[in-house]
Amino acid sequence: MFDTTGLSPSELENLVRDLVDRQAGGRPVGVYDPPKVWNVKLDDGTSINLRNVSSSPVAGSANKATWTIDILNKSQYEAWGWPKGGFEIKFE
């Protein structure tokens, strides 16, 4: 979990969007489910989702994440022995 307590809501949004943009390598991040989910798919099959909705609490907190980045690539993660096919990075 990243400590983002000192950031305003707009600063936090800018931070997570910048992280996704850097991971996307310049590919445009499209709107998948406006205004909640944005997505970009990479050449290796990895899908990166940026969400401003979350139903699960942040670890060690009763609060729900304000922003979540999902990094998904089922075949690659299964090859590494990771059964879930991806992971989430949550920001409170």
C-alpha cells in the first residue's frame, strides 16, 4: 500500500494515471466503463486496468481503495505459478 494521505484527490488521480501511462509505454489508455474503468492492452497480452471503484477493503484498513491498478496476464502469471492471473495495486 502506498501512503497517499498527504495527496489531494486530484494529486492522487494524477499519480495513478501517470503510473499506468508509464507502464503502458505510450499506448493510449482507453475508457472501458466510463467513468469507472480505463484499460490498455500490451503486445504481450498483459491488460492494465485503472479503476476508481473498489468493493474490497485496503489491507490493514476498513477503508476501500480510491484507485486500483490491475495488471492481468493469465497465461504469463500461471507459467510463473501465480494462480490468480494478475495482481492489484490499491491506493487509499
